[in-house]
Amino acid sequence: MESSKTHRPSVSGPALRLVEPLEKPPLNSPPVSRQGAAKKRLKNWVKKIPFFQEVDYLRRKVYDSSLFDFAVREQARKLEQWPPALLLDVTNRCNAKCVWCPNPDLTDLGSMKMDLYRKIIDDYSTRGGVVHFGTFGEPLMDKTLREKIEYLQKFPTIKRVEILTNAFFMNEKIIPTLLENSVAVDISLDELDRETFEDVKKMSYDVVRKNIIDLLQANDRRSHPVPVNFRIKTLKTMEETLEHEFFKIIQDHRCTIALTPLDNNIISNWAGRFDKDGFMDRYGIDSDKAVRFNHKRFNLTNTAPCTQLWKWMVVYWDGSVVVCCADMFSSTPVGNLTEDSIKDVWGGTVLTELRKKMIARQRFEIPICQNCDIHLSWHHLKNDYDSNGEPFQGKFL
Ligand code: SF4
């Protein structure tokens, strides 16, 4: 997201900052490193205090009740005028076969054609916002991704560019493109040791590790490094992860890390499309049953409006717009950008009616939302956008 365009933020401080996994990592990562790890350990300890989970669960229930809707309604109204971010799933193909992801079950695979992409970007740039590549598939599998990234450079209204990748194809051919075009890189790394990594992700650990180190080293050499974040959701414990030699290597570079052991119940059920209980059983993770007051449990029952309907527009590779980033199977299309404009879809009948249902606390009347633990209350919009609906400079979406 940084470098050639001055209106985009850059990371200038050294080293890593450890962030809370459920919060969004800052793009400008200050040097926190060891303190970050200590803070994380402390927070982990606080969460184990007797009745912490219960009290936190109660806090969420009260804050997400309709009593506090007024606190976010005005901001939501502004966001309804224009999508503050475009989540472009430029391809739904993925080389990895992660054991917690239903992507391998997808059958209608493809990549976004350049003509369609240009139409979408030309339209979006009239008002602009954040462009984020990747959600259901691996964006680096899109053979035209370099061209797509470079195309964005002519639009000063594009405030930020992000990519979410598993890093397998993040090789020496694409790294310069990412760095020179100021693309913030969010890496789904997950596991740190070879055996576990290859067991759960079904791809080569050595390739990914080399690519990551190459990226971090190249980024460190730049006067305006791009933000790099790692998502680590792991079968290992927090302590094992913090002591892992690869963690220590990453930690010595400019980046942030969102670290969550899987027994914190971080895996999603993909709006009911993924057999999460089966996965938990297979891998001997029993937190879903043991932690009654876990946030994912709460998400299943929370009737607060879901942040997704205001947070971003999720665009499938074929130009169709789906309701949210849980809709991997495109079960709830809300428009199509091959024919319609972004404004028409964002303010159109389908999304407007869905938002009305959410605000009326009728989430469970929307089929895809009935069994979804990705749901987050619309109060989370405050984590990503300011009161005018502008994206915060220092955050990945
Ligand atoms: S509740 Fe789930 S399925 Fe419904 S909009 Fe939110 S994330 Fe999507």
C-alpha cells in the first residue's frame, strides 16, 4: 500500500508488533517486539481469570443490544452512501487445501478478466476507497494480478491497496510489484513448523518460508517499506509459538503478527458451510464445547446488525457481488458489476432490504446468516473507519 503514492501510509519503524488477533493490525507498526509478546502473555493470563469469559460475554450482550445502536447509526448511514472498501476476489482458485477451509469444495472456478476489472476500478475510483485483493481464493494465482495492481496507480482516490495471500506464489517476480506499488501484504501463515504446516495447509513449507524471508528482507531495504502482517492461527500453544525459531526470525523484521491458538475457537464455520465440529473433533480441539462464553458462540446468537453490510463490497471473480466475505459459495448475490454500477448495487434494493432486516434485528430471517459465527456487530465499524466513514490510515481491513 505504500511507496510511490504519498497519500498512502508507509511503515518506517523497525521490527515487529504483536497484535491482538481479533483486532486489526496497524499498518504503521512501531517497534514493540518483546513488549508486544509480553503484553500478549498478560492478556492471555487475564482471559484465564475466573469468570472473565462470562463477564466479557455479558458486556457484549449489553453493548450489542439495540440500546446502543444510536452509537453507530450515523456512521453506518455515511457508509451506506458508498462502499469504503472493495474486496475483490480476483480468483477463487487456491493452491492450498487448508483443513479448515471449504474452498476445495468450490466448483465454479475462474479469474476476473481485465476488461471487467477495469470497468469496476474506473467506477470505484470516481469516489475511491480501499482495494483489497483476495478473500475466497489465492489472489497470486491470478495471472493478471500484476497488471491489476499497476492499473490502480493512476487513481489517487484509491487510498490503500491490500492483499491477503498464503505466500506460496509470492516469489521474486511479484515481490517488487508489491513493494513498488505500495501493496500492504497480509499473510495467512498459520503454522510455523514444517510438519504441522504441511499437514493442515497441504503445501510446501520451504517455498512459503523462503518467500516470506525474501519479502521481509526486501521490504527492510526500502526507505518506505510496506505494511506486512502475519495471521497465525495454530494448533500449538502460545508459548510454543513465541519460542519457535521461525517466529523469532519474523519478529526481527518490520511486521505485525496476529496470533491465535486454535483452542481459542478462532476457526469459522463459514456460515454453516464448513463442518467445524467435525474438524475440532478430528484435531482434538475441544474449546467449542469447553468455552461456553467464547466470542464465536456469541456470534451465533448475536442479533446486532452485522458489520459486513456496511464494511465493504465483496466482489466475486465473475463480477457478481455477494453479501459478505462468508458467502464463498455465492448463495446470496446482491448485484452484478458486469452490468450495474457500484453505486446502484451498494444502494440497491437487495442490500437496502438486507440492511433494514439487520437493523430491525431480524438477522435470523436472512438464510445465510442463520448459522454464521463470522458475524460481528456493526460496532466493529469503528475499528476500521472514522466517523466520516474514512478508513483509518493505520489498519488492515
Ligand atoms: S451474519 Fe454471517 S452470513 Fe450474515 S452478513 Fe454477517 S458474516 Fe455474512
